[in-house]
Amino acid sequence: MNILGRPDLMDRLAAAYALGTLRGGARRRFETLARSSPTLRVMAQVWQERFMSLTELAPAEAPSPNVWKRIAIEVAGEPRPGPVPAAADSAGVELLRRARNWWRAGAVAAVAASVAAIALTLNLQGELEGSRAQIAQLQTQGRTLASRNAELVAQLQAQPDIRYVSVLHDDKATPTILAMYDPKHGQLMLKRMVGFQEGPERSLQLWAVPASGAPRSLGVLPEQDVLRLPAGEQLVAQSPLLAITLEAKGGVPEGTPAQGPVLWKGAVLQTPL
């Protein structure tokens, strides 16, 4: 399946790749596509930077002062042991004292651990909600960026690549037609620079004139100010001159030499790359 024409799918796969959840063969296929797609590489890099920024979203928080007050109250409220009989064994008294201290310390530690666990849970829940909102925002921004990238790629692909130019003129050197050749799309674009009426029984026909050999017809020009004609790059590149003749309605057939007069002609110039 070709994902390069689907911005939403590209965005989701780039996010999964940056997060590390895209694994195995799917991850290798993504990396293969990314090598040939600058747009996909940019999307993956954007997601990686966004996920890295999430590590800065966890602020340090100390427990509330009320927590320590409650611990102090719990400790202070413990019942005090009664007087020890005079005949009690000193070893038993010492053992009882140690047990009491152990129990008290264990109770304090348990309360502190419980409070810390509750505080940590609440803090993590808050961070999780914030992270989810941040991820949703980043996903929206990623989709917007992917859409803009796709539009830019489409515009660049549709933009003509002009390699050859010719200005056709009459015998008085008056410019009449501007011709531009786009080899990327195989089109010869022509723009009329002066008004000219062929008449109902006549047609203008465009010719490529090579350095040697007979001229080749490039087609009949409709009565439009701007038009496009299909043409091969080799024919245009090997023809130092373009010419337009006035022919009978519909022009002369392919392979037949021109029958009418030459109205305009112009040298074919190659533009710098």
C-alpha cells in the first residue's frame, strides 16, 4: 500500500515510529519509504522532537504541609505504657521498649509511605492528563503540518520546468508569440502577444525546423490566448527554430510540408539550469 498520498496515515505512522511502537517489518518498510520521501523524514523528525519535549513536562512537587501535620498527630496520639512493676525483669523491660519503638517507627513509615503513594498517584494522574492533552495537540499540529507538506509537494510537482524558450516575431521583428517548453510535463506552452484573426477558413500551424531535414508539425493552434501542445524533448532540443504558417482550416496532415506562408518564426534558446 502506498502511504505517500495519504497525509493522515503518514502522520500516524511517523508518530508510531518516533514513539517506538512501530516495530518489525512495518518499521523497516517505514524507514525504506523515508529514505526516498523528504516529507516523511521531516514528519518523523518532528514527532521525535515533540516526544522528547514531553520529558520536561513533569514538575517536581513536594508533599503538602498538612501531610506532615497528620503524621505528627498520629504519633502524638499513641497511648503511653503504664508503670513497669518493680519486680519486672530488666531484660523484659528492654525488650518491651524496643518492640514499642519498632512498632512506632513502622507505623510512622507506613503512614508516610501511604501518603507518599497517594501524592505520587495524584501527581502521575495529573501529568498523564496533561500529557494526553499535549499529545492530542501535537497530533493536530502534525496533521496540519503533513497537510501543508503535501500541498507544497503537489505545488512543486505541478510547477513547470522551463528549459527552452522562443519568441516568434514577424518580418518587422514584432514579437507575436511566446513559446516555452516544459520537459517535465512534455508540454509546449504558447501565449499570443498580439491579436490575430485567422478567419473561419484558416488555421495557424506550428512547426519545428531542425538544422537539417524537413520541418515537423507540432500541431494546429486553436484560437486561444494561452494554450499547451504535447511535444517531445528531443524534437524541440534538435530544432533551432520554430515557425508558424497560415494553412487551410485544420492544417496540413502529418508528414506533409507546409502549404501556406510563414507568418512568424523565432530561434529556440535553452535556458540555464
